Amino acid sequence: MKIKTFVIPAILLAFISAIVVTFVSRRPAAAPDGSPRLKIVATLFPLYDMASAIGAGKAEVALLLPPGVEPHSFEPKPGDMARIDQADIFIYTGAFMEPWAETLIKGASNKELLVMSAGRGIGLARGEGRDAAPDPHIWLDLDNARTMARNISAAFQAKDPSNGPVYRQAAAAYDARLVALDTAYRTGLAACRTKDIVYGGHYAFAYLARRYGLKYFSAQGLSPDAEPTARDLAALIERIKKDKIKFIFYEELASPKVARTIADEAGAEMLLLSAAHNVSRDQLLRGVSFFDILQSDLDNLRKGLECR
């Protein structure tokens, strides 16, 4: 008796595989020891990085902001609400940084969802000069970043007390890395030819400048739609020429056209200075961390400010 063999067409096989992958991805995630993992949704990359590290394999962390997207202009979709409704903890920075998060929180139907503002207890600094609005980039002061990490750890422990010691130990290790990075910034920026950060992007570095005794001049305001006037640009270019500033910094995930205009007019070079809101898809896949970004920033600041 002949046994007939059947060949499944490639397109049908792909369809079946997609169904299987979808089904598996919807099953409750498990930690290495087989216990269910906390499901976390974090709005911005610094929160995602903190939660991933503090979760220590006991949490499944998702980044709400799509890779490469600028957070100030992000508009949540219905699918984002569905992700939050399936989560145990929703982490955001605060109402000023992510105004769209309030809508998501109000619309959540999951009564067991723990909503946590990582910026709880941190006051907003106000900008100087052309932008006196509050600066919501609180994580760029590493003392604030330590507070945020502690808040995240406390939320994990409240939701999953049985793994409290794991979260506390991971949070302590993360805190030690933040302290070491802060020391590296203080040492690395202690002796520089200039203290002036000229930024051809949106206002984001008030905290970092204040913490390390630097002066910060931004070409654009806080709003993603803010554009500098011709007078603003002329004044900034005049300052650069007068102070013999050799480097202009530009922002991540946005067109550097303003920074390039200033650099060309002033005869300066350009360097990246990332506020770490978000990362590109490639960076996310490569596992780039919050520490990697801030170390790169420090390297560029030392070059741009001509530090010894």
C-alpha cells in the first residue's frame, strides 16, 4: 500500500506559521523559573531601559513609543490601548512630557492595572532665555534618573511582592551604574575650554546643563513645531563667532537642518547630543541602552566643549 505524501504550499505554510506565532505571543509570558512574568508597558525609552533592567527576567517590558518616533508629537492608536489593557503596570514620565498618556490612562478598562508616574516627586526645571517653559526631560539629571528607577522598583514590588528581593537587588545594581555615570560626567566635564552648549534642536538639556555647571543655548523651543526666527539664528551665530565655538550639537531622530544652517554660517562642526527620548529600530534591535546613549553624549560633550 502506497502512502501518499502531501506538500504544503509555501504560502500556506507561511500563513500557518503566522497563526502559530501569534498564538504563542499571546500566551502568558514566563520567567526562566516558569513563573508568570509581569507585563509592563513603558512610554519612553529611558523608562523602558530602567524597567527592563529592574525586571531582571521577571518582567516582560514593551516600549509604547514606536522606534524612531519623536515623543512630543506621538498620537496613540487603538492598538496601544489594547496593549495597556493587557498589562500589569503602565509607566510614564508625567503629564507634561506625555500629555497623550492621560487619555490612555482614562480609557483603560483594566481595573487591576497599576499606573505609575516615574517622575513622581521630581520638580520641573524651567528653561532660561528664549524658552521659559518647564523642561520635562527629567532623566538627564542623573539624580532624577535614580529617583525614577526607585519609583519603578517600588511599583514592581507592590505588584509582585514575592519577587521583591529580585527587584530590589536589580534596582541597586542599576543605581550604582547611574552613580558611576554621574561621577564620569563630573570628572569629564570639570576642565573644558568652554561651558557653552549650543544646540541646534529643541529645548531639552536644562537639567544636564544645571547639574554640571554648563550654559545651554537652544535654537528652538520645547514644542516640536517651534521654529527659530531669523533674529534668533543671527544672535546665536554671532555668539558662536564671538566665543570661537567650534562645535554645534544636533538632536536625535529629527532633521538637523537648523543645526546645519548654524554650523555652516558660523564655520563650526556638528556633533550629536541625544536626549534619549527614543531610539531607532536598529538601536533597539542591537540592545543599545540608556547608559550607552549617555556615554556617547559625554564623549561628544568632551569633544565639543574641548575638555582636557
